[in-house]
Amino acid sequence: MKTVMSAQDKNSTRRFEYMISIEIASFARFKDTFGAGRRIEILKDSNISAKDALLKLCEETAGGFDVLFDSDKELLESVLLMHNKKRISGEDADSIIIEDGDEIVIYPPVSGG
């Protein structure tokens, strides 16, 4: 984790910002777009949600937005997610706060018989 000091406002009030590193693993068709696993770093100057982390991943990956998000930048219903080995919904991804060392896993829908 890297620490960066920055000015918070014009009165030179200082605060510390830092980079967090998270692992994002993907399977099946998502693996074709993002690779099996990627570590991304995000500047943590406020609360970063799981959705924010996925948006950052898509910014760094050609075609990433098309496979995870709709035109309103909402996660597609066909995207299954896990955060630190716990299943989360696309709606919850906006409220789950990511910390340094967390893991997000992206799965396609599962079917079979």
C-alpha cells in the first residue's frame, strides 16, 4: 500500500490518500476479456465500492464495459459476483466497500443439468 499526502482544500489542510491493491479473478467468457486474474490499484481517497473497482477494471480493458455494464453503467443481470468468497448481487456491489487486499470474482450465469 502506497501513501500519498495531498492538500484537501485551499487552506492546505492535509489528508492522507493511499493506493489499495485488489485482485479480480474472472471465469469463462469474462476470462476471455479480462484474463484469469488481475491485480489493480486504486487511489483510496474516499470509500471505493466493488462497482467502482469493476469500473476501474473496465477502464483498463478494451471491451470491458460491454461485457459487464449496460449503457447506464449498471451491472448486467447476467454478471455473478463474489467479494472475499461471499456471493454479492450487482445491486449490492455499489454499497460494498473495498479494502486493500480484497478479492472480487466475476462469473457468468451457471446452468446445466
